[in-house]
Amino acid sequence: MKHTVTSIVCFCLAILAASMGRPDLYVDPDGDDSSPGTKAKPLASLEGARNAMRALKKDLGSPKGGVTVWIREGVYGFDSTLKFSSEDSGTHDAPITYHAWPGERVVFDATIPIPSGGFGLVESREDLARLCDAAKGEVMAASIEDPEIREALSRSGSQISYNGRMAMRSRFPNVGFAHVDTIIEKGSVYAEGRTQGDPPQYDMANPIGGVFTIVEKPTGDWEAEVGRLKKARITGYLAYDWYRQDHRMAGIYNGQIHLLEYSRYGIQNNEKIPRRVVARDLLCEIDQPGEWFYDDEDCVLYLWPYDRLDDDDRIGVWAGPPFAVFDGSSHVTLRDLTIQGTTWGDGMVVFKGGAHNRLVGCTLRNTSRVAVVIEGGTDNGLTGCDIYDAAGHVNLSGGETRTLTPGRNYVVNCHFTQVEATDFYGRIAVRGVGQIFRNNLVHNHIGQVMTVGGNDHTIELNELFNIGMEEGDGGAIYSGAEMWSYGNVYRHNFLHHLMCIPEAHPRGGIYPDDLNAGNTIVGNVFYKAAHRAILVNGGAANTVAENVMINGYIGIYNTSAWAERIRTDIEKFEAGELKRGDKNDHIWRVEQVVGKDGWNRPPWSTKYPLFQRVMNQEKMRFYPIECRFIDNVFCGNAHAFQFRTGWGQNDFVDIYEVDYIETSGNREIEMSSFVDPKRLDFTFCDPDAKPSIPFGKIGLIVDEFRSSVPDKTSYRSAVRDHFADRASFDPKAEYDSSSINVSLYLNTGRLLVNIQ
């Protein structure tokens, strides 16, 4: 009788199940997917294990107590996505878990391997002439013959890694920015979604971007490099401190850099500090270990390795698809896996639906996409994961906005940072209704890392620091232009060392912007937290209560300066004078979410009566009415409150005189009120002191999924010492382009993460 591989596996598993009660499966790099999946005869892949599980469940149903797929140590390559559907589900009492064997390191690697034995020192006179002096005798090169590797290296934004550590595309300068000297041409301007008409056309022979020079002297011959390959790029702040751009160079002529494309604002210097840029993808700018460059014309990869290359070193170009997609499955867990090297798809791991699916204790790194996307289902989430060197960290969404049904998806006890990724923004986005972001550690991000939109989210017990070190404006936690964003709670978070760039547009800690309304910001601790620890930019019905603000500049800020202009602009949007759907088209945008006059109907009117009350005041709804700033504590700040009524130097009033804002119970205290400020322990000495904040429980914690955490005293003290002589904002500080890159940047990713 002839049997298929699946029927054989099913038969073997049925025998195993009958004899053992719980038919756990085993996967090994040396296994075989035609094997029964026993410890003695393991499978070779998670896909093979999933298929064997399907066969088992089809024959026997869900095994009592569930099934664990034990994955033995090794590096598993993958070039296809592991997909979980409803047929792969477990139950609450019989979950399905894919688990690394205890104490063993399991890596799923989507990179295309580049043999390390193919590298040799650069020795030819022609190639040496293209290197800077520091790189000669250090940089190695490999001819790339494989068409697949060539294609992967030639993609815009391609990346490589070296023994799991992200290598850095060649850049100038190595840290921070060079500075624009003279703006010769602004360049063509076009803003998608705002500018009328089609975008302007261009090509390398007919560039339309801006033209400028820089102050700093390049390491090598940029003009020759750009003229030869035309792949170099400029990244930076070419118009505003809060808007980061990325453009191709069309050429360099007599030191003048010509950009290829149009941009949203062109090149302009309306800010107080010089415009700032980074040049990337130039061979002559490899000048430190870890940098690399790919020559598309000669098909040669150049690398200055971190250490001496050995034959067993693993070098690879990121090339793979998403590792796993959960689409309709429930009660499936991936545990203690390292996943790396993906570069296309929505994310490295994607949850599209289902319920109670989890990533537990996993490390996700080295991806040019978002590491984890949770876009639907309920009770799906991450626990105890480490995510770093990712272009985006996590998109957390779910629930139903029209009915205000919560998704209850979550990110708990996870660590988010960048270690080698100097240019990755690394966003954390929370959207939809009713998500949870709790006990996470977030640090070492160049800009506004966390954005929140929607309703009823809980953001609590997180530690955020060293965020926004290169960007003007923005906040560590930002929400903007949603007058309907009621129900979001920011509670018991610790935000510290949010350092503003001297003379740049100042920043905020928790920042509800552009009339964002209905937030509750309660019991948070801020230390050296930007220019304004809590920056409420005009929104209504915001409660700011029982927060502690220490050694900052402004504790709590609010404004009515925008109100009248926004109110009068509504008529211009209605008349078509302004483009419909712009962020300032507030009432129309609210109605796209809640329906015409939806604030007067359930569920919005019943769940958020303040929303109904505010929106029915046609004039005052654009003012910060129904706000409560109560029982907050201040220590060592330049100003406790600031309320701005206009844009003149004297357009400020005492917030206690603003009759539509409740202010009571706010007070000043001394630094001696805290247990150990020098170690950033802001527990109150008096256990009965108010507000009652569980400071010792903020940030990462040891639990069943995370066996250890970084020593908080150690890293907090190191950060404090580095910035000991700097205020988070100093109105008298001057921007010094010769020293800013050294003083501003502290790589706390390397401080806390040991790459293995």
C-alpha cells in the first residue's frame, strides 16, 4: 500500500499521541520534514512541524494539554513565510507553542549568505585610490557573482549584517550631521496630498532638486564617486527641524551638491540653526569598522569588518519576506526565537486576525520593515521581546472605531532600541481602540519614536529616554490632530533625558498636538524631559493630574493661540479654498470617524459625554476648554506652567487666570523628597506621600517570560553622568556645529544591548 509523507507522519503521531498523551514535536537543523517529528527523528522546519500538526489535529483533534514544537539550536534560513490560519489554532486549554529548546539559541535568518572566504584586502592601485587613508589596509572586498545577491545589494536601502550585527552603510559624518553652508537653489517644491496638480518630472540629466554646499570637508572625492555611480544620497533636515528628508544626489560640481527630486518644502533656512545633512553610499566615506559599500557597476562589496574575518563568520544581505503571518489562528505562541534579516512585506511578524496569538521572549532585529505588525484580532501581542535595529519597531492596532469595541492587543515588558542603526527612525505606533502598552523600555531613537491615535489605549509603566536627539519639535510620546481621541490614558511612565538641540525648535515629553483631545495624563514622572514635559497644544478635555516634573524647563504647557485661526479656516475648507482633508480640516475629519454630528449619538455621546459637550460649542470647541490640571508636583523646573494666547513675546497669561481650565492642588517640592535622585530613583521618601506612584515597578520587570533585566541603577546613572552638565532645554545655549555631534549623541543602545 502506498502512503504519502503526510499520512505517514500522521500515523506516527497518532501512535505517539496514544502512548504519551501529549505529542510534542521536535525540529532540528539536521532533521527531515518526512520524519515523524520525534526527538530521535526530528523535522527540519517550522513549516514541516505546522503541517504535521495539521495532520495530527485532523486525525485526532486538539491534543489534551496542547502541543509544543521544540526547536533545537542552530541557524535556520528561510525564504518563505510561515502562515498560521484557523486550522493551526489551539485552545485556551490546549495551546500550540513553537519553543526554542531551553538554553539553546535558535536563529531564523532571512539573509542571503555571502561567503566570508571570498573577501580579501583591497590592494589594487585603482581601488586604493578610491578609499580614504584610514581605510587602506583595513577594508576588504569581495566580487559578487551570484545574481540574487547582486540584485539584493543593488536595491535602494539595502543592508547587510555580520554575525547578526547590523553593518552600517557608509556615511559622512559617522555621528550626527554635516551642516549646509550656502543654499544656492531652493529646488522644486511639491507636497503629496496638499499641492494641486501632478508632481513635476525629473531624471538624472534634468534634476530639479535643491543645490547647496556644506561646511565640513569630506573625507574623499565625492565628485568622482557621485559622477561614477549616481547612487549617493542626502538625508537630513533641509527645511525644518521636525521634517527629515531623504534624496538622491544628481551630481556634485565645484563642491555644490545637486539633488535629484522635488521636495515638500525645498531647501530653506528659516530656523535658527544651520540645515543639517548626512551623505550616504560613498565608498570614500568608509572610515571605521562596520561600514560597507556596494559598487553596482563592478559588482564588488566593500566592508571594513568589526573583527578579523574567519571562514565561519556569517555575512549576509537582508533579503527575506515576513517570517510569520497569523491570519485567523488562535492560541498560537512563538517563544524564545531570534528572527533577523527581512526586507519586504508589511513586517517581520504580522498578526492579521484571530485571538490570543503571542510572541514571547523573542529577539527581532535587522529588518528594513516594521518588526511586528498587529493589525487586527483580539488579545494578540508581544511579551518579553527585544527589538532593535529595525526601521520600524511595532504597529499596534485593532478594535472597531465606529462602535468603540476594544482590540485588547498588547505589547508588554519589551525592549525597543537601536544599536547600530544610526538612520532608522524606529517608530512605535498605537492605533485603533483599546490597546495596551505596558512595562516597556524605549530608548536611543533619533526622533519622535512613539505615536498614538484612536481611543481607549492604556500606556503605562513604561520608561523612555534618550529620544529625539536629532530632531526639533515632536515628543517622546506624540498624538496629533484628533479631536475625537478620547479615552487614552498615559499613567505611571518615567520619561527622562529628552535633550533638546540648542536653538532648535523645542520638544515635548508627552505631547497631545493640534487639538488632540480627551487624554488622561496621570501619575507620570519626568526628569530633564525636553522643553515642556507635558505639551498640550490646544486640545480640549485633557486631564493632567498627579504628575511629577523634575529639573525640566516648563512642566505643563497649553495654548489657545491657534483657536481663532482654526475656527475661521473651517469655512475655507468648506468653500474649497483650502484642500479638503488637511490636518487642520478638523470638523470634517472628525465626521469621517464618528459620522455627521456623531458626537451627539451613541456610542460616542454615551461613552464620552465631554466629547459631546465640547463639540456642541461651535466657537469654543477649538479652545482648550474642559481641561483639568490638578495635583501636579514640581521640583527644580524653570517654570511650572506656561499658557500662551498668541505668538508675540508677551502673549502669555497665568494659567490660574484661564477660567475654562481647572487648576488646583499643584505644588512645589524639594529634591530631598526623593529616595536617591543621583541614581534617578524618584520614589518618595515618605511612603504616604502623594501622588502615589509605583516608581519601582516602572520599566522592564522579571517575570516568567523575561528572566533578567538590565540594571536600572547602572544605565540610568551612566545617562545621568553623560548629560550632567546639560539642561534638557537652555534658552541661552548656542548651537555649536563644531561640537554638537559629540555632545548630543550617546548610543544607549550599545550601552544596554550585547549582540550575540
